[in-house]
Amino acid sequence: MDDHPHVGDAWFGEDVTDQMLVRLGKMKEWRKRGKEPYGGRYTVSHESAEIIEGFTELEGSQVSLAGRLLAVRGHGKAIFADLQDSSGRIQLYARLDSLGDELFEDFRRLDIGDIIGVRGLVFRTRRGEISVEVESFELLAKALRPLPEKWHGLKDVELRYRMRYLDLIANPEVKEVFVARSVAIQSMREFLMARGFLEVETPVLSSIPGGANARPFQTYHNALDMHLYLRIAPELYLKRLLVGGINRVFEIGKNFRNEGISTRHNPEFTAMEAYWAYADFEDMMALTEELVAHVAVAVTGSTRVPFGAVILDFTPPWPRTPMAELVKQQTGVDFLGMDDRTARAEAKKLGVEVPPTARTGEVLNTVFEERVESILVQPSFVTHHPVEVSPLAKRNAKNPQLTDRFEAYANCWEIANGFSELNDPVDQRERMEEQMRAREQGDEEAQFLDEDFLRALEYGMPPAAGLGIGLDRLVMLLTNSFSIRDVLLFPHLRPRGK
């Protein structure tokens, strides 16, 4: 250790290694010689993929590129190295004869992980590899921390999620998932805007959480001396805009739900919600299948998308089947018209546990989740949910115990939820009050009563249809990803060791 430069605790954390001290010494030496190891602007003329793809036109031309060194191989008076940029990887070739003693020695002292800018000539080696012969280079960022052992085959899933930056270095193909995610969001936005929908932003912090049945995150605003909640959905704000005369509106943004973490759930997730005045849930189902098919084509080039061993066919139209009918097909039990006690007894016969106070609609929904969801592989709509589990949806005209609501499923997952919006302020107040009673009895996911929203409804909200799509799950399906963590750059994880 005596040979290394002195390093105090301010430089590194507790995991300082000899390699890190050596690299720090190189950085200091670089500065002693009047060179800055953390450079500034660097003009890049080409990326590596452009050079490889356009080799015929670029052979013998001078190019400039920048990226991270991922391999260095020395052969006496020549050094080969691999440079990785945002488009891929290309080989560098540095010769003593071309660079001169000082610059060649500087190149030799580079470490794997260093970020450099390079100018040189495009050529093909005798082994046929397209390369750039280095004429000059600049150190743009000295890497003080070496890449992990076997970084080029980084397989530790926990490490990949916790340190996504290393995952992107070690597994460049991971970037393609996030390129696909960006394309999905952009194509969704373009689809809606082309149909006259206005994109807006609504509050993330609110004094009353609403728009979905979920347990919220709570925080505190010091200046206002009040509790606030992270939004669980933007629905009630977007419907206020319908009252105000914005007839087609949507928002793409973050929602937050204080719930468990799983391969399909993250407490912070991205959703799109859209509202369409003077339309109903049938109109919105047609829009949904067209929208998802459009996004599938934008991301994959087709409406037929492979997921695991299955080909999911998003080509419209998708089947539409009432929830009660699906349950009856799978269990032989018709829950419609049953009283609460009989419904609970029938669920017990099926081996489905429900709370002792569950109402018929809640029983139907639970049996559906346990006995039907697992068969909904191909894209399809489940319609006419019970009013007890749909506090913001309009009642069905033929059966007021049901609502004009739908959920879209694919690969047995719910990917979208929509309905004809309840615009009767008296009915809405009654349902919110019922939700508050459930909350008082211990249901932490029941909705709050929002007086300001009810006041807005009392001014008159036009009949409308609403839609919510979970973007993370949709991207999972379109990128053949089996965990939501694979489509989130920085997923939430348990603390280390827990």
C-alpha cells in the first residue's frame, strides 16, 4: 500500500481496492503532466455502427468517435482495443510508429472502462475486421472503479437491476428493450393526438387520493402544514377537464401505489389514461384494440407478437365476453341474481375464499380472478363488471348491478381498463360514501370521498368513456420480458440483505 498515493475516506467508500488506488494514481499523474482526465466537448463524426455498415464508402477516411474501452490487447509496438459506444462496438488499432512515444505510452496506460475520444482512419485488418487506426485520442473520463469480474457476461440479476449502468455496459442488448419502450410511448402519443386528443399534465401530489382502489403513499408538506398523497391515478382530474369542455384528453405519467412488489408490480409505474366525451365503453374498446395494435406494429413490425412459447395476436377485433358468462363457462355457476349469502356459499364450494361480508359482485370478481384470468391468453375483452368493484363506472341500462366496463387481457394479464364514465353526481356520491364506509371498516384500498370532484360533476359532465393502460406491462408483452424489472431502468428493490 505504501507505493500507492495517499487516499482519504473522502475519495472512496469502504469498498476501496488496490486497483482503484492504482487508477487514482494514474489520474493524478495525468494531471501532473498538464492533461485533464475528465475532458469536455468532443466532436463525434460517426458512431461505430455507421462505420461498420458504411465501410465501403468510409474505407480510408478519417473519422472521430467516442466511447468506453472494453478490451485492450497489447502486442509490442501495437495495441488493439475494443471501443463501445451507444450503437455498438468497433476495434481500435494503435501503433507506436503513428502515435509517437508519448501518445502511444499514454494509450498503453489506459484502463478498461476509460471513456476516450478517438480520431483515425477506417481500414480492415488482415483478419478481415473493420477497425479504426488511431491517429490521436483524448481521455474524456478516467474510470476509477474497475468493471466487476466477468463484467462482459454479467448474469447476476440482482446486480443488473441495482446497477443498471453496468447492465447496459455488459449487456448492450438490454438497451433495445428501452428503445422499444420509448417507441411504444411515442407511438401511443402520436395515435391519440392524431385523433384529436389533447395531452395534459395533472398533479402528482394531492390532498385526496382517488381514481382507483389502491393504498396510497402519504407525505407531508411543511409550508402548508398538511398531509398529501402521491397519486394513484389521474382519473378524477382528467374528468374535471371534461366538465371544463376539453372533450378528448389524455395523460402519460407516473402513478404510485403502496402495494407489494412482484414480477408484474412496481410501486411506481407508468400509465396512460384517456377520456373521450360523448363516447361509451363500446367506442373505447374499439379505440383500445386499434391503439394496442398500432403500438405493437410500431415496436415489433407486426400485430403478431411472440411471448415465450405463444404468439399473441393483437389484430382487431378482439373477443368481448361478459365477466359473469366467463365465470359460468369455467365453473358452471351463474352468480347473477344471487343474494350475498348464496354467492359466498357457492364460492366456498368452488374452493375460492372470500371475506365473510363479501357481496355478490365482489364474490363474482374474486372467482373470476382465481378461475378465469389464467385462460385469457390471447388479447380479449372482459366486460360488464359488478358495480361493487367499479365505483366510477356507469351502471348498465339492462342490469343496474353491472357496469358498462371492460378490462383488456393478454397473456393472462390485465393490460387495460375502461368504462363508460359515471356522470350522475348523486349516484357517484352514494358510491363514494359506500367506499368511505369500507375504508372506515379497514379497507385501505377503498377510495376517498372527493367533494371537489363531486362539485365538478354537479356542474354537469358530458357522457364519456375512459381508458387506462399500464405501459410497463404492455412493453413487457411487446419485448418478451417476463419481469416488470426488465422494462424499468431503475426498478424498486428491497434493501440489500433483506
